[in-house]
Amino acid sequence: MWIIGLSLFEASGSCPGGISVYPYAESFESGAAGWTSGGTNNDWQLGTPAKAVINGAGDGITSWITGGLIGSAYSSAARSWLQSPCFDLSSLSRPEISFLIFWDTEYQYDGGNLQYSTNGTTWQTLGRSTTDACIADNWYTINAINNLSGLATTTSGWSGTVQATSGSCRGGNGSGSWKRARYCLQELAGESSVTFRFTFGSGTTCNDFDGIAMDLFEVYDLSAAPTSISFQCVSSRTIVFTDNQLNCRASRSWDFGDGSVEPNNASTISHTYSSQGSWNVVLTANHSCRGTETSILSVSTLSFSAVVTPVSCLGSSDGEINLQLSPATVSGLQVTWSDPQLSGSFVNGLSPGNYPVTISAMDACPITDTVSVLLNSTAAVQPELGPDGFFCPQRPGLLNPLGTYFSYLWQNGSSDSVLVPNQEGQYWVRVSNAQGCFGADTVQLALNCLDEPVFPSAFTPNDDMLNDFFQLYVGATTLTAWYIYDRWGHVIFKSTDAADSWDGKGFPEGIYLCLVEYISNDGSAKELTGRVTLIR
């Protein structure tokens, strides 16, 4: 059972005796409740319909209907109406009406619509047959009803029957059942005196139909629609926002919370933030029916800085990363390293290398970046004794690790910065710097007192496995390059490696010249020349 809305019979502003308490719902189970009928050939009646098509009330057992409760036709040449009490809508910010309606009339010629008046004398048709679904439901079936002329200027309305066309009587487009019609009263918001009336118009023929019936008339204030904003990250600073109420928006304005406001009716919009922060995104939208609605979404853009402690020495694992996250108060803030052994914003025990990390949080766009841990600038302690070589007791040299260090330790226990080798074999040194970083190097020395290259004066490349190749012996010197020239001064062989040899193939017997470029033991660049005879 529906609760009947209260009626005030004393004066209430400019709507004397009208309705001012809402929600209002009238199903006429206790009588007419202030509704009246009139007009030309009026046959509106309140009761329980028992006709061929309309054979019951829409709510309860009582409703209004034209053509009587049991008749098989409605009046000819009718121009009648069913009028409501006066409604004071000034307390409603989003007024809407709804009612149950059933129509069974000759299509196009007979039917009715709903009108309103704010002064009691001038009536306007409410809506059109093309009214947007955001504003109304089950609103009118035709743009013009012929026999509403004289009763309404705009004759859009409900017209049609479940019966098929018969002769000159046009059929089709009937409701077939009770329909709930709804209309958003944007144009009447704030009005203090509004009266409604259902009209009905008929011709003089083809009236053998049930007519129009109405029940359960309601007036109420709509609540704001349950709206929300969602977002999707394009990057750590660029976000796409979506109004989840996609339909029935007359306009939108987006406030991104960073001072940027954009009037844009698009339901999806992209915005790029110039810095990190937490932002309240506010969507102000004008709903076609419900008026202005506001949705708020809190979203954050993240950033971080990294304080990195470098690795102190080669071979050590004492590097550290301390991430400073911003904003630090975002809910669900989380640091995820690609190395599953690491966790949190502070990690230590690190070797030199690159460490990928992702910063994420609830209602925020994640950041993926890489933090590099380097060696301390003083970490590289790398003494250099040079390549393996020779030593000669008659011309002793020095082993020098090429650098200035805090401490030295040689294989013989010496702590001097240099060492004089006295025998062939392996030598090593271990050094440290003032920061406590260590380094070491090893060199192998062979006994050799030869202080200039030597080579044979002849060779016999005849494949007898004896003296088949011409080869140098550089001794303790350092070879730079060596050459073989023919009698005309042409270079016929060249090498920078003392291990290479000349096989003489393709060349005749004769005398050739050998030139050797080398570095002597005292470090000076020298040349050695001599003749070599090729014998077959």
C-alpha cells in the first residue's frame, strides 16, 4: 500500500491548499484526494476498470479512466481533463514526477498528454515524443494527436491500441499494459505553484476503445546520482580520468587539483602533472535530469630520490641505497626491487651494479627506475708490476708497483715501496691505501742477461727439419718490430712479434738484410742490422 502524500488545505505561499510535503504518492485507494475532472464530454471516472483491455487498476484496486469503468467506448468529440491539486515545489532541488499509465485509443486521432500550469489558467504540454531518455521514460508515442487540437497547443501524447487497423479506424501502438512513466521537472524546479492535468481528446468515429487510465501519481526530490571517477596511468605523471556516469551529462568541468581546471564535456580526459603530490580531482557535471553533481577522486603522483653509499673497495659488498619517497604519506606505499633478496626503501650489503626498483601505492601511478651503486673513487687499488720478463744479476733493476700507497708487502716480507729482484721466479706485492682498500699484482721473471737481440747469419729452408727458419732472440730487450729486405731494398717480411719466423719460401738463395727495432734495458730505443744468407 502506498503512503498518501499530505495535503495542506490552508494557504501555503502562492499555492493555497496545495501539496508541500514530499515525497508525495497518491494511488487513489481512499478517493479522489483533491483530483478533479472536467472539460467537454468529460467521462473520466475513478474506480476499478473492468474493460476488455484495461481490466484492473495499476496499483491497488482504484484508478482513473476515461469512458467509464466497464464501457466499451469513450465519448465522442471529447476535450476533457483530469486535474491535480496544486503543488508547491519550491523546497525541491531536483523535482520529478512518475505515474502509471495505460492507453488504448485510435492511433494518431485520439489520445492524451500531460500539461502543467503555474498560474491556473495557462497550460503547457510537458515534454515531446522526442524527449530524451535521460529526462523521461515511456513518454508519449506520437508527435501530434489530431483530436487534442483546441485543448493543447502542442499535441504530442500517448495514442494507440493493441487492436489492428480495421477499416478507417487506425490501430497499433497501444501500451497493452500499465507502464510507469517518469519525467524530470527541470523547468519547474523552484516553482511554488504548479498544477498538472491529464488531457484526453477524441473524434466522432472509431471510439470503440478503452481510453486512457492513470494511477499512482508521485512527486519527489531526486537524490544526486551515485557518480564516481576512475583513472588509468599512462606514465608516472600522465593519468587518464573517466567519469563513470557516461550518460545524461549536459556538461562537465574537470578540476585536477593542481590549479588546472578544464571545461570539457568528454567523459574521458588526460592530464599530466608537473610534479609529485597528492591531488583531489573534482568533476563537476550537469546531469540532464538531476542537475549539478560532484565527484571527487584522490590520486597521487610519486617521486623518489636515492642516497647511495658507494662500495668502499674492490671486491667488497658494503654499498647502500636509501630511497627518499614523496609524498611519504600515501596509503599503501610499497618499494619492490627486481632482486627478490632486497626489500624496503633502505637496502645494504650491495656490490657495484644497477638495481631496478618499482615504487607503487594505492590510488597512485607506479614509478619504475634503476639506481646505480658505484665504486668509491678511492676503491680501485691496482698495483702494476708490468708484464712477465727477465732479470740479470749483473744489471739489477727495480720492481715498482707504480703508485703511492699506504702500505706495501712483498713475497719476501719486505714493506719497502720497491724491490730489487735477486733470482728468477715469481714475485708479488700486496698494497693498501689510506682508506684500507687492498690490491695485489704478480710478475714472473726469468734469468737473462742478453742486452741486445741476436739472430743467425744464415739458414737453410730445405725442409730437412734443421735450421729451416730464420728467427730472432731478443733476450732481455723489448722488441718493437723487425724487417727482412731484399737486395733492392724492398721489405719482404715484417713482424712485431719475436716469436714469429721467416721461412724464406719463394725467395732465391742470396744475401738479405735484417733490421731490428727494440727497447734496451736502459729504456732507450735502438736499432740493430745485419746480413743473413739464405742457402738452399
